[in-house]
Amino acid sequence: MTEFALVLPILALLLFAVIQFGIVFNNYITLTDATRAGARRAAVSRQDPNRDSVVMAAVRSSATDLKSSKLSVPPPVSTWAPGSDVTVTATYPYSISLLGLVVKSGSLSSKTTERVE
């Protein structure tokens, strides 16, 4: 019983750290998928007059698990010539907190490049 009482706080802290890391990793996967969806939309939207807003909306609509107010999506970068590359980026803040203390914080960033059709 005494040994369990001594080890329990360490095990609980380790469990909470794994859970927090899992949440951050899930946010990163969602962000990466959202930039992929935006880049695919950009690749086929060369002739759309509102292509920047369409691409940014595609990223936001694909990132349904993330808070839209915290998601930063700049306009895509491209010359929009057929065969050129289009790059879509997005960032999302994260913080890892254990027992109410913020251990690490920063921002997740993802960038996807596709060829304009």
C-alpha cells in the first residue's frame, strides 16, 4: 500500500502527459489534413476569381475539430500558371499542461504544396 501511494503520483503524471500529447498530435493531424484539402482545392481553382478565399474556406471547413478563431490561414502562394506549384500553410496554437501548469506551448504549423492543374 505504501509503495502504491509513492508510485501513484508518478503514474498519474505520466498518464496525463500521454493524454495531453495525444490531444496535440490529433490537432497536428487535423491541421495537416486541412492544409492538404486546401492545397487540393487550390490546385483545381486556378480560374476561380475568388480562389484565395475559396482555398482558405476549404482549409477552415476541413479543420472541424479545431477552433476556427485560433486557426491562422494566410492566402496561398502561387503564380497560378498551369504546372506551377501552389503552397497552402496553416498554423494553430497548442499548449501542454500537466496538473494546471503549462509545460510547453507554441504553434503547430503545416504546409502542403501541390501542382496547379
